Amino acid sequence: MENPDSSAEQFPTILPPPVAGSLPTRTGVARERAWPWLLPMVFLLLAIGIYPLIFNIWNSFREFNPMKGRVEPVGLENWQRLFTDPRAFDSIKTTFIYVLSALIIEFILGLAIAALLNSGPWGSGLWQSMLILPMVVPPTVAAVMFKVLENPDYGPLSYYLMKMGITSMQEPLLGGNGKYAMQAVLIPDIWQWTPFFILILLAGMKALPTEPLEAAKVDGANAWQSFFGVTLPMLRPMIAVAVLFRLVDLIKVFDYIYVLTSGGPGTKTEVLSYYDYQRNFATIEWGYGSVLGLVILVIAIVVANVYVKVFKVQW
Amino acid sequence: MKETNDFREKMAISNAINSFYAGRTSRRTMLKTLGAAGVGFSAAGMMGSSRRTMAAPMRAVEAAQPDDVTAWLKDVGGQFKGTTIKVVSEETPPSRAIINLKKDLFEDITGITVDWEVVPLDQVLAKVSQDAAAQLGANDIYYFDQAWVGRFINDTFDPRELLSSKPDLAFPNYNIDDFLEPLVKHIATYGDKMIGFPCDVPIAMYFYRQDIYDEMGLKPATTMEEYMANAKAINDAMAGSGTYGTVGQMKSGHYALECDMTIYLWSHGGSVYTADGQCSLNDAAAITGVDYMRELQQYMPAAVTSYDWGGQFTAIQQGQGGQVITWGEDFPGWDDPVSSKVSGLMTPAPLPANAAQRKPEEAGFEEIPDLGHQGGSTYCLSKYSKVADAAWVFLQWATSSNTQTLASVIGGGASPMRQSTFDDPRVKEMEVVGAGTTRHFPLMLETIQNRMGTEPHLPQWPLIATDIIAVELGKLTTGGYASTQEGMDNIKKLVDEASKQ
């Protein structure tokens, strides 16, 4: 084996001697000397990540005064308002209903379809390719598409639901008294994001070692027992990642609500992000809007961490 | 520029209509061409994101600009050659028309570039608010809904002052008195200050299906009772086949719902405020008006609670309504044979008489209770503009008599602001069935002059109208309250709290 000292002599300009008192890295470059290379990225992160966050926190202590046309300091007023605003609490509740409904349905459907595709049915390659299509459609476009599909007068989806006796002209998917308003906004979400679960879980299933499954078969396990007893536990890391990604994404849901129901009827489908949007754009309450934005951030962080702890997610 | 299918379709439509109006092709040939390109327009109408649907296609017009205007643009506008001015507006018929006209008739002559940003109404409000708060002059010309005039009173120049203080930049024979007086007073003025020039007036008008009325022996309603009776009769006879008594714009939480409510509120003697500044949305007259709206809702498609103005426009266009009281600017789109099933069938009629009416002096915050709800808007020159002179030249040109007339005759539904536009022979020529018709203009003028209703003007109004009234009404119209009284009591409470802030 070559002596490191002789190597340093051989390439003196590339590998300068370590600075006294610092730990040499694998390449021999001192940690301090890495900073110039990292600075551009650090500035970028500060500009697009940290600055908006700090600005938002600062803004949460100010409010736009429409009478004066200026933003003024209001102290803790916006934060106090948060705790006395029933609409904010309702929107948090609606957000959780939406998130849980979408997550559970998308996961179960995704898992079932992934298992089906993993069994290698005819045309499975084609189906897998087609599954990507919904995900490349911008959510707003998907929402507009479903606005047409769900229209009670000419929407095919609405037509078939009425035919099956699930909805009616008096209580259609969209409109009426809003009995199915939540379902109306969940449908495009499920259509668009179930393939995300399918693709991740399918990739996970294909990567699983075959030996445990073969051993289970030798031990006399049937297909169901193999799936729930062997495949599913081995898929745990993939499930954890997929659920976490969707969980965080769902907490921020906006497009389907904005296009399909505008949070209505009343506030039945008003999720937190839509309520926040209304504060910022419709009523021009930028300070309170910042508070709600921070609440979304906190909820996303807390929920994600709780999920990781409770389900003992291992990376 | 790459030619898209959509672009080619629109060009085909434009060429076909121009040829027809120039007498070079028959109506049949025109319709055949339009039919081939019609799908794109029908699909576009479903979006409904704009405040008033861009209904009828634009016609290319001869660059008919008076010589003195062209000379003024060269001499006065030419001084600002190379300047870029920024405009932010909602996509409304007049905005779209001026965007189409500005290149040939303004930019090419003056050398001024007009960067016109079109965004949804709520984002216009957000952008203008940001601009006003930061005083940066990011936009030079603002588009204001009439509901915002009180909010931005200190952020724009008074155009009357500019006309007198800048004689060297004055448009030849601009004639500010040519603007209809009710529009100047109720759309573009707050207190004594004029904040801009009126540019658009969607106003509630009464339209009915001539074929259905004839078939059923109905007469245009002259009272609100008759209007309800007609709606019921049509609904009873035809709802099964997909044509309902009427249609509404009752999307919960949407400003459109508040607009519909005020139509029925005002026509039954109610008002949002009384003269002492207290909300009166729960008094007996208001309850009668809102109950009327809820009764009328029974004769509408169930989907009306998801319709904003775009949804309502499409519903009528698809033949779902036997009659409606709504924005006059929708009418040219319904008359468009390319995308409408009811071309030539919808007929304008005088508004029914109010069942009761509160006097303006008994209402508050400049509110004018009457059935002809107006949702007008203004173009205003920002006080923070860094190129205010160039922007002022453009603003005068865009709101001048000739430009306004061209905006009204190229199709799209732009309503006139000036008496001279209503009287112009080019406008009169278009009083025929077809895309971009002006055959509703005489009744529109009558409504503006005699039946115009105006919402209260107070700085908090955008919040109150959308965030309180439209949301709570959304609950009320979908069974969220036990009674109208309960819902309106809550609305009054919330409105009074917001008004005090």
C-alpha cells in the first residue's frame, strides 16, 4: 500500500497539506475550505427558504390597514385572533377530514392495484406507463376536467352516479345542498394521486427478495397469508415514504377546492390553505394570512414527525 | 409565433365573420365555417374563471381612427416613445377589446408599449393593494371594481384634475361629460373625488326565451310576482326536459351570490345598510327579498349552488333557463350562433317593477337600492406611476369615444360608457341577431339611466361582500340555517362587526 505522505508529494497542488487543528476529510481538503463552495447554495437556500419564513413570521405581527392603504404593526392581535376564530378551527377540522379520507382511499386502492399489477396481468407494462399520465396533469387542469365530469346536467360521472342511485338531481355531486361536496373534491385527488402509491408500492414489490415468499409457500401459506404476512411487512419502508410524501402534500391541498367548490357550500369544504388564500387575496388581511400560513407549516411538521415516531419509520 | 389549432380556429372565425359583414360570403357559409371551429369556444366557456365570460368572438375591424386622434397620438404620445406602461385588469369584454385594438391603434403610432396583465378579479385586488401599500408604482393603470372605490380613493389621480392641469397632454375633444352621468357618479366617484374613468358596466337586465314564452303564452313580467309566476310555469312544464324556470349564480362564497341576493333584496324594499350605517339585512324587507330568491331557487337547476357568473352564462347558453335577470354583457354570447343553443331566442325586456323600494337617502354608504344591480369598473391612473404622463395618454385614448365605440362593435360584449357610443351608427348597425350583437343596448341605456342599483361603498366592502355575505348566504341556500331569519340575523351581526373595524 502506498504511503499517504508520498502521495501528497506526488500531487502537491491538488492535495495541500491539512491545516493545523482541522480534521482532514477523505480527499484531504480541510472542512473550512469547503465553505466557499457551499456558500452559493447556502445563499440560495436563505433567499428562497429562510427569508420568506422569517418575513412571514414578521408579517404575522403586522396587518394591512385598508383605511390608510398601509401595513402597520399590530402586535399579537393576529395570533390572538387565531385562537378565537371558529372558521380557522373549522378549516383545520375540514383539512384533517380531507387528508385522512384521501390518504386512506389512495393507499388502499394503490396497494390493491399494485398487487394486481405485480401478479403480471396482460398488458401490465402498458398499464404502468399509463398510470403516470394523471400525475403529469396539473392539479388545476384536473380539477377543471372534473368540474365538467361532475356537472349534474351534462357530466358523465354525475350521470352514472345518478343512474346507480348514489346521487340525484336534487342532491348532485356538485351543487344542490352540498351533501356530496367533500366527495366531489376528493374524487379528482384520488384519480390523480392513487397512481403515486401504485408506482412506489409496485416498485417496492418488484424489488423484494423472493426467498421469504418461497419459504412461506413451502410452509403452506396461501396468497392472502403471503401478502399480509410477508409482502406487506417487507414493504414497510416504501409505504412509510409514500404515505409521508402524500401526507405533507395533502395538508397543502388547494387546487381542487378552489376550482370545484371555492370552499363551499358555506364552509363545508373550506380547508386551511383555501381559507389562508382567501385572507391573502380576497380580504387582503396579509398579517392574518401569514399566521395561517405558519399554522399550515407547523401542522405539516408536527404531523410528519408524529407519523415517523408512531409508525417507527426507519430510513 | 407558432400557430396553434386554437389560433387557427380563431382566425377562421374572425375571417368568416368579417367576410360575412363585408358581404363577401353568405350567412350559411359563415355559419358552416364557424361550426367547424365551434368546439374550442364551447369548451372555453366552461372555465368561467373570468368575471364576465368572454362570450362572443372578436371581429377584426378597420382601423377607423379619426385623423386628429392619430395626429395627437403621433405628436403627444410620440414624446414617450420607448416607454413601457403596465396595466393590470380582470379579463372583461372591454379589457379584451382594448388589448386587441391597442397594437394597431396606439402602440404602433406612439411607440409606447402597453404591457397588459390579465388576472382573476381577486388577484387584481391583491396586486393593487400591494402596489398601494408599497407605493412602488409596479402598475401604472389599475382596473377597479366599483366596490373598491372607497378603498383606493387616495391612490389614484382625479382625471378631471389631470384634464385641466395637463392641457399639453389633453386628448382632442375628449369630452368627459359624454360619459353617462350615473356611471361617473356611482362607479367612478367616491365622495367628491373621481378616481378614474368608467370602463365597464355589467348591469342586471331581464332576458327571456322568446320561443318558450310564445309557446306557453307567457308575457314578459312587469312585476316581481309575474316574474316568479313565469319561472314557476316554465319550470313545471319543462324542467323534466332540462329547461328550468330560471338560472342563478349562487356559488357559495363567491361574490356572484352576493350580487344575485342584492337584486332581490333591493327589488323588495331592502338595503344592505340603513342611513345610520347599520346593516339592515335582517329587517322585514330584506327577509322578503331573500325568501323571494330562495323560492326562485326552486325553479333553477340544482347545480346553481355551484354556478358563478360563468356557470350561469353557460347554463343559459346551453338552453337551461327560460328567463333570467342577470348581466347584460352576457347577452352577445347567447346570441352567438357558434357556441350557443339559444342564438336569436333570448330577448331583452324592461326590468319588472320593484315590489317595494327603499330610497337612496334611507340607505347607507352611497348604496342605491334598485333592481338593475351594476358591477361596473374603472380604469384609474396610479399616483405611484413612474411614467404617469405616458400612462395618462394611453388612458385617455382607451376611454375616448372612438375607442369605446370600437370596443363595443368588435364583439365580446363590451358595454358602452358614453352617450356617443350608444348613438354611433356603427353600434346601431350591430343591432341584429349574432355574435357581438348590440340589440340589447337600448334597454341597457334605459336601465343605466333609470333602474341602476349600486352596492355600498366603504373600504371594508370587498371583505363584507365576499367573505361574510357570500359565505353565509351559501350556507343559507344549502340548508345550513334553520330559517332565513336565523341566517340573516347572523349575517347582520358579522357585517356590523366588520363595518366597525
